[in-house]
Amino acid sequence: MDNSREEVKELQIGLKIRRLRQNKRLTLQQLSEATGLSKPLLSQIENGQVIPPLATLLRISKALKIGLHSFFQEEGSEEKCVLVKADARRKLRRQSSSAEYAPPYTYHSLSYGKRNKHMEPFLVEFENVSWREDMLVRHEGEEFLFLLEGELELHYGDKLYKLCAGDSIYYESTEPHGFSSVGSVPAKGVAVLYSPE
């Protein structure tokens, strides 16, 4: 866990959110109203105490009128091509025991450092947990997932899709959706998110 804390500190997502909010002269209360997220949760995110799930980051990015990529880029970088070595991936692990703030997955940015991108690719490691309705999320955009290991169920609207290693799925993320790892080993896959600005 200590290594993951260090990696999160390198990403400084909470600090970036605070700076962007302050630059736009928004109070925590105003950001709370714009996102539908509580002030205490936003404060914990800004202070690095809670690592937000991707759906929460999308809500914050929409409220701040910035792209999701803003949280996964280095300031001042104008590289047209960015190589992310396996040992240099930035990892975000859930750190809250609260079901509302703790999605059953860990995600690693696979394009950290690239500015102004239209897609956001991640390596996602899913935990084996029982399905709960509060794991459903929805947001603007589209998602693609290629499953590398394990078995995964996608709850999508009123449908249920089962994925095995080697399967892939592409879907519109405006429909309520959520994943549950159901195999004997935790599932792992590559996910690509696209969210219109």
C-alpha cells in the first residue's frame, strides 16, 4: 500500500483538482453543487485522502469544464508520443472502506504525461466482490474494455454480459453500468475511456 500511496502522490490528482477549482474561483460548496458530490468527499479527494473512481473524476472534470486527460498529464509537456514503461505506470488504488467512494478496482494510467488526448487508456485490476447496485455508474462518453485475465460480468442497463479472457466490449457509458469480477482469480483488462469535452 505504501508504494501505491507514493504513486498517487506523484499523480497529485487532488492537488490538481484544488488548483483548477481555485483558478475558476469556485468554492467547495459550488463544486459540490455542480457535481452532486458531498463537500467532505471533495475535501478528502483534494487532500489526497480518497482516490476517486473514474466516474467521480469524470463528474469533477465536467464541472470544471476540462477534459479527463487533465488529471493524467504533466504540466508543460508537449510530447506528441509518450512511452509508459511497465514499471513507471501511475497506479490509483481505492483507499476508503465506504462503498460509495470505493469502487472494487485499481486503475493505472497508460498514457500519463500525454497532453490534449481524446482517449484515456487504463490498466484495470478488478477485485472479487459481490455485486451491489451502488456499483452502477453513468456518464457521458464511450468505453472499450479488453479482458486480459479472469472473468468479468458487465451489468449494463437491464442486461448482463459475461466476459472471459480475450473478450472485448465497447459500449456507450450514458447507460448505467458496472463491473464485477466473478472468476477464481481477479480480472484484469485494458480499458479506454472517451469523454466528449
